[in-house]
Amino acid sequence: MARLPLVRLGCGEGRLARRGAALGAVRAYVATLAMAVVCGLPLAGWSQTAWGQEWPRFRGPNGTGVGKGPGIPSEWKASEVNWRVKLPGAGHSSPVLWGKRIFLTGANLETGSRLVFCLDADDGKLLWEKEYAARTHPVHVQNSFASSTPCCDAERVYVAWATPEEFALVALDHEGNEQWRRNLGKFESEHGFGTSPMLHEGMVILSNHQDGESSVLAVDAKSGEDRWRLPRRTRPKQSTSYATPFVYAAGGMAPQLIVDSWAHGMTSVDPATGVVNWELGGIFERRPVGSPIVAAGLLIGNCGEGSGNNTVIAVRLGEKGNAGPTVAYKLDRSTASYVPSLLADGGLWFSGGDRGGVSCVDAATGEVKWTERIGGNYSSSPVRVDDRLFGISSDGEVVVLAAADKFKLLGRTALGEDCRATPAVAHGRMYLRTVSHLISIGGP
């Protein structure tokens, strides 16, 4: 069952109000669940988007990149934002939210120290900040010391960062008190670190595919102790992959953790045990950075390189979803992205190209509905708000398109600073992180 929203109120009425809010949330959950059962709706698909008050990981609930916000404008002026605040440190990580708390990471560019901080979603006020000593080291020009997005639940926020000497995974409570810390060893990559953790059934799961010793790791969210560890191969010369996994379950099948990597291709793992269900190796000829998605019953991933030699691969599952996966189709170059993740909308998926090309594809067949150039370069992944696509270029321009099989430009807004972070959508608002600022727009 999805977790209940965290309700934070004043001391005098907080306990009673929390009980009432929690009871109302339970009733709403049960009513929706009952309706899903009566109507035969796929519960896995519902659970990814309907419990959408929180934005608990990279790209929101289960990594879908989908949120709701009819009051979020397609275009706006600087005077129309809810608030814009300077952040304690610079970085490319994306905001995550639980209740009225926004969790973010940053770094001191001079010393390399890593920062974790929390802001109030209503006004952007800094509630607390935690600093961890680290050192500067070489990273790719488009990377940063704070590119990994945290994940959070009702009790804690979980943060990962790495230097060549230390791969840290840390849990803090919502007040900024450290609960546990793990050193997972060295991290070897010429481009630096950037993989984001995710949560599933009380576990923090991390895809650690690097040029050194690699694994997929699940630790207990409360204690930080290992639940399971799946050793992984490395490729000669380069092996680092940055795709964040997601959990796929539909049609009554058991949940599958879908993991994309350069060395293994696409892998299905039992998230409860770490046992491999199936693996389709060799399908990614280049580095997976964008995270996998599901559309029209197909698992879809992308890979690429700086030259623009990118590929999208769609995988069809075998009987009962756990045997004999095959490649349904491949799309290259102009239709594929490298760093930005793909985005699904029903029977369509959209590719936000690194160099300003956007495509709409029929998910079931691979037929390209349209490809257009919108300008700019992109590292941020797009998100869908109702029937609109929001993308942010690396120089900080928000471009909004219709999520439809016909191209339609809806708006352009300049944020005034470079951006490589993916927006968060929660409580009807959008939160946009530039290199050193956080901006709130929309809402009732």
C-alpha cells in the first residue's frame, strides 16, 4: 500500500488533525482501490500516478515523470512566480518532496563538500542544512558534485554521492538528523558520479554500475544494513551507467525491478530478493543515462554518447512477463536521446533530444509521429503535467509542448540561469532547480 501523506500542523491541533487527515487519506485510498478492482483497472499503472501528492524520487512516483497541476502555467513572467530562492550550494540534482518539505543536494565548488538541505514548499524558506566534507575531483563538464537526486519517504531522506575514494549513502530524518551512513567503497568513472537512489517496500535500491567493482544494492531503509547485493560485470575501458531503475508490475505479475546498464543490457530483478528473473544482454551499445520507462506494455530504454549516436530500444516481455524477452524495435539518432529520459503518455512516448530535437513515437509500433527542433541543448529530463510536456534546456529555457500526436508549442520561459535538473511536480505546483536557485510556480 502507498504511504500516507505526512501532515505537519501546529502543536495545539496537530495530533487530532493528523488523525483526521490520515483517516481521510485511507478512505480515499480504499475507495480508489475498490473502484480499480470493480472496473478492472491495472493497479500497477494506477499506483505510479494516482497517489501523486508526493514527489519522492528522481522523476517522481516510480520514475514516471508524471504529475498533475492545472494551475501550472505554460508560460509566465518573473513577477508571477510563487518564490525564487538562492540555494546554499550549486548542483544539478532534482528536488524531491514529502508533505511540505523539499529536499535537495548541492556542493561547495571550492572545497568539494557535499550539502543536503531542506526547504519549506510554501515559501522556499531554508529549514535546515547539513554539510559533509569531501574533496574536489575531475568530472565531466556537464556533470557536477551534486548530480544524484535524493529519494524520500515519510520518515527519512536518502542521499548518495561519490568521490574516487568514497561512495557514500546517507539517511537523514526530516529534521536533518543523520540516521545512518554507509561507505560503499570506491567509485571509478572518468565522468564522475550521478546515479540516483530509489525506494521500494522499505528498501533503498541503488544501481552501482561503474568502471570499478559494480553491483545493484538494496539496503534496509531504517537501518542501512544490506538486504541483498547483486554483483555486476564491468566492460573493458568504460562501464559506468547512470540510469535509475523502476518497478514494473502489471496483469497480476510479480513486481520486477528493471535495471539498464552498459555491461548487462536490460535486466529484470526480483526486488524482494535480488535474484535475476531475466536479462537481455548486448542491447545497449553505448552508455545508458536516461532511465527506463514502460509504454504500451513495452519496456523502453535509451543509450548514447556525446557525438549524438543514440539509440532507443523497446523490449517485449514473454509469457507472464518474466520469460523470453525480445527486442520489439530500435530507433536511432534523430528520434533518440542520450542524457534525458524518455516520457510515456498512454500509447505514445516522447524523446527530448540532447540537441533540441523532440520526437513523438507510437509506443506499440515504433512509428514516429513527429520530430521537431525546439532549439537549445538538453540534459534535464522532461515531465508531463496533465496533457503538457515541460522540458528545460541547459541554458535555462522552459519549453512547453502539447503531449499529443501532433506537434504544438505552448510556451517558452527563460529562468535566467543554466539548468540540468528535472522539475518536480507536487500539490499542484512545479519546482524548478537551476544551478543555484529553486523556483516555485503554479498552484491554486
